[in-house]
Amino acid sequence: MGFIISCYIFCAHHCCLARLPLKRVLTLNLELPESWLVEPVMALHDLDNLRLADIPEQVAYAEYELEAIMLTGSCNEVDSSWGKKSKLPPPRGLQLHLGTNSNPHQVDTLVMQNLGYFQLKASPGPWQLSIAPGRSRELYQLVASSGGSSADMHWGSWRSSSRASSSGSSGNPVAGNATGTDYSAQVLLHSFTGKHLVLKVQKRPGKEGESLLPADDKSQGGQGSSSKVKASDIINVFTVASGHMYERLQKIMILSVIKNTKSRVKFWIIKNYMSPHHKRIIPAMAQHYGFDYEFVTYKWPHWLHKQTDKQRIIWAYKILFLDVLFPLDVPRMIFVDSDQVIRTDLAELYRMDLKGAPTAYTPFCDNNKEMDPYRFWKTGFWANHLMDKPYHISALYLIDLVRFRQLAAGDQYRVIYENLSKDPNSLANLDQDLPNYAQHSIP
């Protein structure tokens, strides 16, 4: 059953939605330009579960703020051999920094293998885009770049075309750069429609045979990064919540982790769907109870099939962007659902030997035969697809991020998701179905 909404725009930045049904539970969600990253900064009520009949005067007020304009792009690797113009796979895991000449590292990101895609949060003005110091800069140099409006995807050069073509064909570091380096370029973000860049990088002389991401150590029996987790490491916990009820449960979960885990804990929380109140509470809790935290955010890429239901979007964030959400120096991550209560030391799980697997999930049990009619994975499609492999739950799992990136697991998940998600009958439980479906190629 539909209903009529009357919208009154008082001025450029105020809008009133009238004639909303009073007794229905509503969710306030914004349809935004692709390049905008917007978040609520003031809201007294739960914007995910809004019932006007329960609100005094039946009026709910919310303020949103344009936090950033997205600077997106694709990064391609070109052959560094003289005279060759062959295109290589994108430099998966290449770290990029965005900042100014005086402060070159304000935000950072990683390059995906999917289309060589990357994204950075920015605001209008001049910026310096650079290859991050460390392994990325040791191996790669910037040889060409171009950019334009992401709205019409018209890519125009912001250097002289003669210089760009000259540097691209010769394989020399990019010319016409005000910074005078072979690892950075100047970017002017002059529109609210954002900007889409095309970067070309190449291996430095003598580095052609080296890999950006750590190679799988066969001498360790293919165990990847398992042996690199030290007893002194901080326990990294990833979680996401939306709506006041799940945010309350998330606070309980955080306290249960702190109470039972002896090591220092750092919580990584998806910022996209946090309420303004929760964003103020978490820093106060961290100071009082002695844990670390960081808010992370990632804008849904325009080329990836979009979900329309908010809950399914949140499920997708649990699995689709694990390789690009966190810095390269974070070796492992435990995902914990907000409604979980932890009763033991998470360090035991964090330091588990995964024997070369990128993830560790708990399989559903099958000892209670009375529940067999509800085990959908035991019959039909899932029984044929799993081929006697177990079906796992996604409420609590461990990710070895080093091994995850070695296997390009994130890129594989996104490809599988893109193929399956267009069928409304697929991925009913997105965050569980996707890794279970892909476990033949991503153990």
C-alpha cells in the first residue's frame, strides 16, 4: 500500500516531508549523487525505525552534512620495458595518499584489481595525489595521469596533452608535475560532481620481477601470514550497526570483548550508518574503558550492482570491501556482529593457525535432528553446490588480511556478487550466502 508525501522546500538547505503515515515504521534514507558522501550530524530519533505516532508533536528533525566529495579513479600498470605498450593487470594493493604539499597524507586508499578502482575522500580545492611511501613507492612510479568529471565520465587531461602522451610513451616519470617527483601529481577538485582519474604506473627499473603484496611462503606449508601474528599484537575487531537498537547491542558487545580479552583491542566501526549519538558515545567509551577505535567508511562503487534495501547494504559491507577498508599494516581482523556477547578471550581466535585459508567461519551444527527441516543447505541447490562442504554462519569470523589480499579474495567476492546479485532469488542472506557459495575457490 502506498501513500502520498508532500515535500516543502523552505530554502536551499531545508526540506519538510509532510503527510507521512503516523503508525508505520519508516526509514529515512537519502538518494544522493554518486560523488557525495553524506552523513547525519543531528537526529534525536532513530532514523532507521521511525514511527511518528510515538514522537511528541509527530515531528522528527534531522540534519545531514556533506562530509566529502569522492575522488575516484582507475589505476593501470604499463610495461616498463622499452618500446613495449602492453597493458598489465592493475597493481592490486597499491597504496595511494591524498593530501597537500605540506601534509601529503590526509587520507589513503588501496587499488582494487576490479577495474583498478580506487576512491578517496576530498573537498573542493587543489590536492596532491601520491604513491604511498614504503613498498608501494619502492616498486612503482607514476608515469601518466588524466582526470575529468565523474558525472559525465568525460576524461580530460589536466596537464598538456603533449606532455602526458610524451611521458606515457617513453615510460619516464610524469612530466609537468608541480611537485617535481615521479610518485605524485597535482589534482584540482573544482566541482561538486566529483572527479574520476586515470593513473598509469610502472615498475621501477630493477623491480620488474618483484611483487607488491607478500608472496605465499611455501616453506611455511602455504600458511600465509599465520606465523606473523605476534602475542603482543592488538586484537582488531570489525563491526557494523544501524539503528538505535543495534547500537545499544553493539555497546554491550564492545564491553563484553573488553571484559574477557586481556590484550589491547581496537574496534573498527563502519561509519556510513552510525547515528550522530553513537558517534559521540564511542569516543567517550574508549576513553573510559581503555580501548582503541577507528571509524572507517567506503562509498559503494558506481560500477557494482547496488542493493536498495538498507539492511542488505549493511550485510554487503560485512564482506565485499574487506581488502580495501583497512590499512595494509593490519594483519588480521575479527568480525563480530553487534548482537553477539563474547564470553572468552578473542586472542585465541585472533592467533588461530588458519593453515593457509584467508578466512575462518563457524559451520552450522547438525546434531539436533529436530531442526533438519530448517536446514535449507541440506537440500536442493545448496546441497548440490556445497558437495558435502558445510554451510557457515557469518556472525563471527576471522580474516587473515594478508592472505586475503594474496588470493585476491575481495576481487573474487565482488565478481561473484556482481553475477549473482542481479537475480532477486540469489543471495537471500547476502553476508552468509556469498562466502559459502565461493568457498570452492576461496577456502
